[in-house]
Amino acid sequence: MHFLALSIPFIALGPPDPAFVLQTNVFPKVSCGSGCHFKVEQLTPMVDLGDGWRKVKIKSTTYIYNLAAQKLEQRTRNPFHSGISTKWNYSNCKTKIFTQRSKEYFAAPPAPEARYERNQNAFLSDGKPNFYSVNGSVFQRWRAMCPETAAAKKGTEEVRAWWDNVINMLKNRQERIKNENQ
């Protein structure tokens, strides 16, 4: 009898917490400039809106590196803003578009109204993933919402290969410097 009780999975011992949301459909950290990044938290499960569109509500918290204190601080460069905001991420898995909006829509979001809202392509015109931080890590944010697509899988391989190349280049440089100093 005791052995039977121990074989019941822990998760089955109680109902799931409705406030708990898996963080599987967000890219957890997005650069906002030199010494600045947003920590992103997924607040709702992802919802399929149809025609390739999906949405998820997020909380974004700004962190800025304080050079004098030598640490990251939760703040913003704007003294009138807390650095914490709630928004909606929308991705179209068919057209490879990502957009972030302040409003919730229950179908495809309309054309951007505010100057800071825009539809962004997850891929550049040459077909490469748009993963550069200066562009807001568009591919990674789109991929988090469309991971099962062939484009996401191919783009992930290309990003991984790019980073592998950078790491190898840095290792080679370190080795060259080490040899020069001997």
C-alpha cells in the first residue's frame, strides 16, 4: 500500500494553480540599448486567433546597468515611468509577422496606430532570421509563439550557426593572443 502511494506523481496530489502560467511563448530578455534590457514575463496562456495569428499577454520590466554602482537596476531612463508595462505580443505563424500592442484584440490586430507600434518581419529581406538586438530580437519573439513551424526550426538553426561562428572566432582570437604573449 505504501509503495502505491509513492508512485502517484506529485502533480496529481492537488489541482493546478490557475495563476501559474508557463513561460514557453515569450523570449525572456530583449535588449533595449546599451546597458538596457527588458525582462519579459508571460501572463496568459497563448491564444490562437485564427488565420495564423496568436496572442499572449506579457509584463515587461526595464533594467538598466548602473555603471557607478556596477549593477543592474530595475528602472527606466524616463523619470515619469516605472519601467514596468503590460502589453500583448501577436505573432502570425503563416506570414512571419510579430507585433507588440498595448491593446488586446480578439482577431488579427489592425494596422499599427501608435508610432511605437509596428508590424515587424521575423525574417530579413535576404531570408535570414531578424534576431539582432537593435531590431528588438524579432525572430526570437516570433519563434517563441510559432516554435513548431518549419521557418522557426530553420531560423533557429541559422541563429545557432551564427552564434557558433562568433564563439569560434572569439576562441581563435583568444588563442592567437595567448600565443603572441608567450
